[in-house]
Amino acid sequence: MKVKPTIPGAVIRYPNDPRRRLPDEGDEVPETGPDSLHWHRLILSKDIERVREPTGLEPVTPLTTR
């Protein structure tokens, strides 16, 4: 899953490398596994948010003409 800090410039550290910071534009992090609990806790505390990538399957609003 891709996550990014909710506040730009916030220091969010990776659990397996505390010297590494989560960039403001976000990064891919594991959704399952030993490090996933760290990321899910940060989502629940609203320190980070999931980035929803467009899939191309979003509903299309039809154009109307008069």
C-alpha cells in the first residue's frame, strides 16, 4: 500500500531503519508482515494516510447537453 504523511514535512520514520524518513510524496510500505502493524497504527492515529491510486475503473459521470 502507498502511504504519505498527513502533514507535509512531518518526520515519520521507518520501523526497520530509523534513519530513513517517509517522503512527503509517499512511499510503498508492506500491507502485511511484521512491519505492517507500525504503518497501520500510524494510519489509525492519522499521522499518515493511504494514497489511493486511480485504477481506471472509477465510475464516469456522463456528459449532459442541453
